Amino acid sequence: MDLKTKNSSIYFIEIFPIDKSGFFYKKDDVNLKVNNLNNFLKSFKTSKFNNYEFLTLKGFSYEFLNENSQYSDDGIHLNKKGNELFSSILESYINE
């Protein structure tokens, strides 16, 4: 192992679902795949990968985005308010 990366950490950030206002072909199928991938990444941590972290974006669930459309203008991408919330969640991880 390269000494420069021996103490490095790997971070994965939870993938956002498409909310009800997002126009997207087969949205429910895509969200199911997003959910399955998130669950896989959450369960990926093993003793072999002790430098692996999966960052759950508290509050950014499918239900949350459906009920709080002020965080996305198109149901897929975060707007300014959504990015501010996203940034504050990431900062909470950084400051732990």
C-alpha cells in the first residue's frame, strides 16, 4: 500500500431520489435502483475497508423531497436552498 494513502478515508454520499415533481422516464424504477444502490453502499463497510464511510444525508429521503419541494425546482437537482441544506449536512460530518 502506498504510504500516502495508508491513512486516507473513502466517503460515499447517499444518492438522492427523484421526487414527485421531477419529470423522468420510469421514475419509480430509477428510485428503486437508487434505493438498492444506497442500501448496498451502506452495507459495504467491512473490517477489510475500515477507512470506508457512507454518509447518510439525514432528511433527504424520497418522502422528504416529495413533501418539501422548495429544495428542488425540477424534482431532480437541488436548488440554492437545497444546496445550502446539503452543505450544512456535509459540514456536520466534517465537524464531527
